[in-house]
Amino acid sequence: MSKISKALEKKSDYLQYGTWLPLKGMRNPKEFLRQLVCPVDRRLKAHSSALRHKMTSLSTALPSNQQKNTTFAKKVTVDKTKEGQSVDLVELSLDCGSKAAFLTYGARIVSLCGADGHNVTLSLDTLAAYESDKSYQGASIGRVCNRIKDGQLTIGKKTYQLSQNEGTTCTHGGLNGFDKHVWKIESLGEETHKAYVLMSTFSPNGDQGFPGDVKATVKYELEWVADIACTVLNITYGVESQADFPTVVNLTNHVYWNLSGKQNQGENIWSHTLRLGTKEYLETDAKLLPTGRILQAEPQSYLDFTEERLLKGPPKEETGIRNGYDHFFVFDKTGTKTIMNWMSTVRHAESKRTLQLYSDQPGVQFYTGTFLQASTMFPFHQYQGFCLEPSGFIDAVHHSNFPSILLNPKETKTQKIQFQLFCNS
């Protein structure tokens, strides 16, 4: 049993973080923490805070009334993978009360709490749960996100056979993509109203069938913008070719959101509203692979989100494999724009929370969690979280009219994503 599991089952006195799980039948987990932490702190006075943090639940950070709000970035080794690799948990915390947690396993977003202290992402509680997860919870996706037809790509005159992990399709980088890598922490730090962590991973030539050596980085930066009372999560992906021949790269993040803050109580996402800055989208086939056509949503149709609209539920027009939304919306047909562009606004009226998305990418995948399926270690059901995944076009390697995702020898590229979380908006 992992250290985290022991902490969740009250087999360690080092538990200092809240968890969505009912703790020993108590209705209020915070009351459990008040009873547990204070006596433990007295008994373990000589121990460092780092030791007391070692038994960390991966779900939500310590409630604001349990510690003084300060800006910091810290890490702790929480467990080892099945292969024996040590995995670190990084917490970024701001003096306003906002905080976020990340795992080096898959360079994942574990949680994000705004200034009101509520986690608005789907979060798992153990490393084992993340290792067995098939829905890419919070993960960094690469080398190529989304789908590649037939698991093949051709560069020049050479064809490469890739890992096929969804029938014959290569999905989200293959069977052992970047979401399965244990990333290295390069640096972490804090400054006024801001904290960050920088991670990296190396993908050798032939990894999942992709050509060329590639180094990838991700910088997560948590920031408080006081002027607009906004918690900002900046995500910057960087890729560097270390090969003498070209390859392809297209990264994104697969964090699931539920602004209600009640995702652990079974709340779904259909009470959210969505607005998008485009009505163009990629036409796809029965395997969710693009046909090459860029279509425009009919006014007031189920794909027209140019005006804010309640999601309500799975659209009746999507009764097949999607059975919900799983669409790539187009913002830049040429892929030449490099500025950060507003893409979407999601609101949840009851909780008064708003999430805005900005990115320099040419499109975004909007996904409403059709394939989520609860299990012993995975508590979430279908439609309990939504994803907004900015990236290059789906299956760009097979469509010459799509913006290229080619990475030339020794070339470097970045892909930027910004989420803005407003509370009481």
C-alpha cells in the first residue's frame, strides 16, 4: 500500500491535507483535520514541516483556515511508480489563498483552487490511480495529442509506424506517451503574487514510433492578478529537436474542469454555460478523425457557441461514439498567428465561478467527458468534467490544408495556454 493510501486510511498522523473522501464516517473532513493536526503538531514539534507534508493527499490542498496564506513553491516525494521511479508532488500557493498542485508523473495538474479555496478540477488521490487512469486526468499530452489516422505518418519519403492504442489509431501520443513519463523538475520558485515550476522530459528517437530525439518542457505558473481578482494558470510547453532529421510535435494539457466544486459529490457539467470565439470546426468521421473539411456551425445550432449558451446535456445530434461534445473548434486556419487569443468562457451560475481560456494555438478541442467511467480507484462518472485542449489541428500529418506540426532539425517551438479563474463573478 502506498504512503498516500495509508494517509487516506488514517494510518499516518502526518495527514495535513484535506481530501474529498469521507474520513472515518465524519461528515466534515475539516473537523477531522482540526482534531488530528493540532495534537500531532504538538507531538512532532521537532520534525520539519517537510516531513509532516510527506503524507499528502493528492486531491485538495489544506483549507485556508488551517494555515496562513503565503506565496510559496514546494515539492515532496509522494510515492514510486510500478517501475520504481520516484514521483514528486509540487504545490504552488499564493498569498491570496489560490493554490495548485502538480505531479511529475505525466507533468499533471492535480488540483487548482481559486481564492475561494474550492478545487475546480477532477483530482485523484493516489499515484496508483493516476497510473491506472485511461482518461489522461490533468496530463501533459505528447508527442502528438489527439488522433493520428492508422497510427502512421510520412515525412518526406519515409513512413513511420506509430503506437496504436485506440483500435488502429494513435491517440494522445500512443500507449506510453508523455502522460506516462516521470518528468524532471528543473526549477521552482516564487515571487510577489506568483509561483512556478518547470519540468522536462526526454523522448528518444523511436519513442512510440516517432522519429528523432526531442526534449520537452512545461512551465506551470500560478499568478494572482489583483486588479481583476483573478487566479491565472499559465502553461507554457516547449519542444526542442535534438535530431538531424524532422519529426512532428503537438502538445496540450488534458485537465478536466468542473466549476461547481461539487465534482466529488457527483455533480455533472451540464449546468455550465459556454461561449466560444469561433463557429468553425473540423468535420470528423465515425472514428473522430478529421475529413479535411472545415465547417461552420449553423446559427443557433448545437455547435454554435458564439453567444453564451447553457450546455444542458448531450446534444441529440450526437448519439454515436461522441454522445456529447468532442469537437475541435478552429480559430486560425493558417496557423500563423502567434499572439494569445481569447478562445472561450465557461460559467457556473450557482457557484459564481468563471473560467476563461486564452492560447496561441490554432484551435481547441472541447470535450465533455463521454468516456469517463467510474471504477475502484476512479470516482468520476460520465460528464463529470469537461476539457478545453488548445493545440494544433487533429491528424495534421494527413491533411496538407491544415497548419503543419512539423519540427525541423534543431528547431525549438512553444505552445502557450492560459486559464483565468474568477470566483464570485
